[in-house]
Amino acid sequence: MRVTFCGTRGSTPAPGLDYIRFGGHTSCVALSHDGGGPAGRPSLLLDAGTGLRRLPGLLGDSPFRGTILLSHLHWDHVQGLPFFRSGDREDAAVRLLLPDQGDDTDAEELLARMMSPPFFPIGPSELRGDWQFGVVPGETFTVEGFSVLALDVPHKGGHTIGFRVSDDHSSVAYIPDHCPTALGPGPGGIGEYHESALQLAHDVDLLIHDAHLRSEEVEVEASFGHAAAEYAVRLGTMAGARQVALFHHRPNRTDSEVERTVCRFAESPVPVLGAAETLTVKL
């Protein structure tokens, strides 16, 4: 499996010279089968933030033909959809699955609340190509040749899911927005290491996790719905992950500040990296 970071920022895009190394686009991760399909092109996308605009760089002139899984519906995870050039063309075929909000609202209708006049000139149904909209079908399912485990994680403001994606060779856990303090302070006061988080991260080759905060910021800011980098690394260690990628960098966290956060874990028992746009990790 190949994992390519297309957008790593949280909350809002962060343009400017201070955000070049780790990138300013919001959440989007592309997965492909190594050597599978035409040139190993991505067929499964995790979230559709503004990083979705980077897909043409991976696909060239080819259309996207695959599935998008949305962890939740906050703007920084969906606002790339109207600008998805590889998916907005006549020969594209896109299946988009989002978390069930529990109110029987149609998936396309939910997206249209964000993407339709007067907030945007077109609605989801006006995207070109073959688009299908639905909800995540259950805790376990198969999509694009990957096995997926989808479990609820606490995050403020709507149903949020973490994903574990695996094939016959490797696995990745994707928990981009996570508020573990919602379940209690846990060890050290930075949140509970609860069953869903541990199950998603268990023995994965790569854990991609919310690191919006640092531990010293949790007391004041955790109520906004995010986790600390220290929590992400400790979760990876407890769950037996082979590598942890700090993700969902806060929008005002400059490249040098992200690097300093990563350096906090130089002696960690699990290798830690800062998720950066265009970085591809081969599992």
C-alpha cells in the first residue's frame, strides 16, 4: 500500500512561506495498491479537504475512478469537493461515503448544505461524471480492494469516524479529528485511551492521528475537539503501531513549530514523523 498526504492542515488552509514544508491544504490522504491498477494510481481517498486539489498531480491526465471516505463533515474535510478536477469530468466515477448523521437525511442532501447556492454556485449533483453518494455501510466493509474498519471517535460537532484500512500486506489507521478528553482526562490529563482508538491503531504499519494540539494546550483548547501530539504518540506506542504521523496541524503552526513538535519525540519507542503534503509512505 502507498499512502500519499495531499492535505495535512486542520481547520482552515494555511497559505504563505511559513507553511511550505508541511503544507497549507486541509485534510486529504490518498491510498493506492502498490503496483496495482494503472501505475498504482490512488483509488481510495480519506477525506476531501482542499488537499483534494493535489490529486491531478498523482493521476496526471487520468480521471479519478474510486471511492472517497469522509471521516466527518466539517469544512476542512469537504471543501475540496467543488475543486476536484480529477473527479469533476465526464469520464470520472466517484463513490462518496460519509458518516450517517442519525436523522435519515440523504447523503447528497447533507453535502448540499455546504455546496449549493447561495453558498456555492453548484450542488453535488452538478459535478460531472458518475457520482454516487451514500453513508458508510457499517463497521466493516470492503472497498476498492481494501478492508475497512470504521469506528466512532469523539469529536465535537457531528458524527465522526476513524478508519483502519488494510490489504493483504499492510495497514493504516486514520484518525484525523479526535477529542479523547471528551471521555475523561486519562493518564496525564490528555485524554482516555479508549477501546475504539486502540482497536483502530492496533499493530498498524502507520497511524495518522490528530496532533492539532500540544500537551500544554489541552487544558484550554481541548474543548474545541482535538488531541495533543503527545496523545497520538502514546496511543501509537500502546497499540503497537510501527510508525506515527502527526496530522491535522493547526493552521497557525509554522513549519519550524511543527518540526519542533516532531523533535519532542526523538526518543520515542515508535518512530514519529510530521505529515507533509506530497509525502508518500510505502507500507
